[in-house]
Amino acid sequence: MADPDVKKLPIFQVDAFTDKPFAGNPAAVCLLEDMDLTEEHQQKIAAEMNLSETAYLRKLNPGDDFSSSSKFGLRWFTPTNEVALCGHATLASAATLFYMMKNPSSQLTFQTLSGDLFARREGDFISLDLPENKSQPQDKETYSQLLQIVVGDLPVQDLFVSHTAKKLVVRLQDGTTRQTLESLRPDTASMLTAHTQDIIRGVIVTVKGSLENGCVDNHGEMYDFISRYFAPWNGIPEDPVTGSAHTVLASYWAKELGKTEFYARQCSARGGDLKVRLREDGRVDVAGKAAVVLEGMIRI
């Protein structure tokens, strides 16, 4: 017999920045329908799903519909806290509306803590319109203990920090191989004790791409840069593919490479490819594919 006190919400799991299931970066997407879910419940569901991000889509007006409207509210929660920006869960949210709810809109607008974000169809890709996050040079001595934990004795060419995104950018010396980057195994518990000031909540390690250092895809096309992202301060030891990190990387690599369009790879175990474009208006287009792997109802 159905319990009248049990509420159910549609929920999906989407692998972002990949076209294959069980790759890319998984995110849960919950449609709030007409229910006003408390922050406590949103945090509990995110902890229950235990993915790097759980996204909550809500209608903005009484007559709105997930299958036809083009503007929604969007929030993101890690298993431990709410975050101000999450690219892959935004991509997952757009994929849920486009592919599962059959929303015909060519562009979706999301009201978020980072302002209005936009997702549009571009062939097989979904392109996200995100804010650029600039970074400033940082003295290596300030983060010497953290650097030792994350990259060991590998030579660091540049160190930058984005205060808006709370991300540290560690560029390894040119010529560092993709295999070397992929072999990093930082102790994330030690990372937490090495930085407690809340200036950063994530560390991006990046390498300039070349044919010689193995930065090519399965078809032999070279990546402009590759990266990994560790965010234990947000309860995420390593994020598989991170849209928000590329709003920092696009800004950094545009100055270094003298170009504004990039083909990038995030080299986690699951991994994912991204097309990234830094625009003149201070926005970053981050495009990727997505695969819906689970749909159901969550009982609360």
C-alpha cells in the first residue's frame, strides 16, 4: 500500500563530457516539479547520491513546464555543501531537459548563484555559456607544502590562483608527459591539512599539449592542454571532468598560447574531452556530449 506521506521526485544520472556510459563525469539531476524542497533535503539527497554533484532544476513560474519552458532555476550540491558553479552538472541538467524531457528549446537559461548561465544545442554537443574566471600569479613558496603533496618533485612552471573560482592552477613544466600527469596520486587528506585558509577549494594541475608528450586523442588529434582537478575541500578527492575548472584554464591558456579556442582533455580515470572557447565578452563556451545512464524516482 502506498504511503501518502512519501514524496517522490524524478531523478536522473547523466555522464557528462562523454558520449559513452560509464565515462566522463557523472551528475545526478533532480526535477523539483512543484515541490519546494528544503536545503536540508537537497543536501541529504546529494549525500545519498554520493556523486561529485547533484543538480536541482526548479520551475520559475506556475505555468512553466520542464518539457517546453526555456528558463529554470538551478542549484548544485556536492555530498557536503552547495557550490556556486558546476559545469558538468549544468551540462547534465541541459541533457536531461533536451533528451529525457524532449524540450525543443534551442537554448536554455539557468538562474544560478553565478548569474544566468546558458546551454545550447550544437549538433551532437551541448555548449555551456559560463563566466570567465581570471587568475593571478602566485608565489610558489606560499603553497610549497601543498605542491609537494600534489605533484611531488615534478618541476612547476607556473602557479596561478583564481580568487573568484577558489582554484589553484599548477602548470607543470613543458614536456611533462600525459602519462606522468595521469600517474599523480596525491594524498587528499594531507591536502586538507596543508591548506585551511579557504582561499582555494580545488587544485588544477595542467600540462601544455604536444604530439611528443602524448597529448592526443584516439584519432591522433592533439589536445591544446590537459589537466586533472582535485577538490577535497568540497568533498571530492578528484573530479573526473570539470566544466568550471575550464573557465579558469581558458583564461590562463589564452594568454600562454595566444589563441582562444581549445581542444582539451581532463585526464582522470574516467576522463573526458571538451571544446573550450574564450569569448571577448568575458564568457567561456564549454562544450561536450552527455549520456543519460539512469532514470527513476527518489523517495523522500
